Amino acid sequence: MLVTERDRMREDVTAIGELTGFNRSSLIPMLQEVKQKYQCIDSYAMQTIADVLDIHPVEVYAVATFYAYLSPELEGRYVFRLCRTLSCEFEGKEQVAKELQKNLGIGFSETSADGSFSLQWANCMGMCDQGPAMLVNEKVYTQLTPAKVRTIVEEYLSRAEGDDTRRAAEGGR
């Protein structure tokens, strides 16, 4: 039997509901799981979540678009979010931002052509005493310098190449 990506998504959403319950409090965990696994929360995903939770799709859309980290747009496998607050500005955010753009080859609010990386601004991350701060997916990096950024980006470039190699070995899945 052929299982489509939509079928797989419905199974994933249902599985989360079985763990967390089929109620509104499961909405954010479901959105997080879909975003992590599928790198976006499209209209079909929102409708599926609404169906599984028996809530209106507008409620799902409202939550998905309210939280920056749940943005419905397609993002790269590795999302770099640099804090843009004043405290990070005083600690050298602009130099870090330039280094990120140079090393990733993309600007802010952009995703690399191969879908590996996205670069975003973030509002306060609660690391004001350790700025500039950055989040890559769920990992926090603090007290950034251009040199630290080069090392971090090199690590993720290697991971992305490894991801591509594994995918090619698995037949493109």
C-alpha cells in the first residue's frame, strides 16, 4: 500500500494526540512536531490538526502564525536565529550577523537553495547577559564572535553534507 506524505502526517499528528490527549493543550506540541519533521506547517497540516483536535482551522492558524518559531513558511533543516535586541547589539551583533550571512551565503529571512539553512532574526531569547546569542534549531549559542560563528557554521555545513550523503544512500528519501 502506498503511503503518501499526507497520510504520514495524519498518522504523526494522531500519534501525538494519543500521547498528549485530543484537546486544545495538544495544539502546540502537534504544531512543533509537524514543523520539525516537515519543515513547514502548510494548510493541509493545519486542517489535519484541526480535524484531529476537533477545533476550527482558524484556531490552528492563529497559533501557528502567532509564535515565530512555528511559522508556517518552509524553512531549512537548520534554522539560525540571531537575537536582535539592544543588549546583543552592544555586544557585537552586527559583526556576527555579517559573518553568518557571509558563511551561510544567504541573507536574513532567506533559505538556502538546497533547503539546508534558513537565517532569521529573533526577538529576545533571554540571554541578554551572554550576548550576542543565537539559536540553531533548539541549540543555544552565546557570547558569539565572528570566529565562533565560522566554527558553528562549519559544523552545520558538515552536518548538512552528511544529511545529503545519507539521503542519497537511501535512494533520495
